[in-house]
Amino acid sequence: MGSDPAPFFANLFLFHYECKWIKNKSKENPSLVRLFNNIFRYIDDLIALNNNNEFDQHYKDIYPPELELKKENLDIRESSFLDLFIEIRDSRFCTSLYDKRYNFSFSIVRMPNQCSNIPTKMFYSTISSEVLRICRATSSLDSFLITTKSILLRMFNQGANDVKLKISLLKMINIHSADFSKYNVTNDVLIYNIMSDNNNRQGVRNL
């Protein structure tokens, strides 16, 4: 771990065992193999969708015994995967942004501070980029607003100006309007909802 080729080695190592198992099972039980079509892995993070728990029954046959797999979700209707939290609601997959740092019991340094030695434009562009990332990971407007307002409260505490931030966000939303169209609100209404908690900011600054 820590070396440049480590992710490639890990990916190749796991792919070798997965490919070997799939090829063997394709001859013995092709219907079983088809249930693995919706299993996705990014290096050592793996998610199984609509698999009828077959992965739980067979993963020990796929991977070598020295490889320990840790199941993180307790409810089969929800799970985190990379930076997504995925849950099934009304027979639909709903996603929101997942960040394990939210669960840390201590404060961490995140995002730039306005007083740091970076251009002002870069400071506000960083915030807008983060809001766009939240949008692309989040399927519902309510979840988007909750996560976005949390980030903005942090950034106001780190020196962001209301007017400059609003201009930066509106410019970004207009450019990427296709991403935000899923929320079925106008850009002006979206900006209003994002910026609607001004009264709480002084309290955040005093924390």
C-alpha cells in the first residue's frame, strides 16, 4: 500500500479471481452467473444490486481465504458505495452524497478559507464545484438542499460573502442547468432555497 501501482495491482488481483469464477460457473450454472450482472467493484469497494443475496453465498468461493470481506450495511434496502448513499424507496433507487467524514467525532479541515493565499475566484469556484458534485450524486431536492446548506454554512464560517457566493452559484447552475433540471424548479427558485438560511450564519460563525 502507498506505492503508485498499488491500485492497479489490487484491481488485477481481484479481477483474476472474479474472472476465473465467472468462467467456471458460466459452464455449470449460467442462470446463477446472470445474477451477478449488477455487481460493481471499484478497487476494493464492492456493491451487489438485485442479487438475491447470492454474492453472500458465494464470495468465499470467488476470493482466496486470506482476503477478508467486511459488509458495511445492515439493511438490504440501503448501503453506501464510494461517495454515494443508495436506498430503495417506493421501489426506486434514490441516491444522496455520502461522506464518512460526517461521522467523525472531531473537527476536520475541509475546503479553502477566504483568508488563505488563493485567488478569490478560485475560492468561490471551489464551493460551486462542490455544490455541482452534490447535485450529481443526489436524486431528491430535499437531500440536495440539506447537504448543500451544510457545506455553505461551513464556507460562510470560513469567510464566504453572500453576494459573491450567490453570483458564483447562479453562474454555475446556469452552465450546468441540465444536471439541476431533475429537481423541477427554476434556477432562481433553486438559488433562493439554497441561500434561505442567512439568519443562522452568525450563530455558525460564533461556534
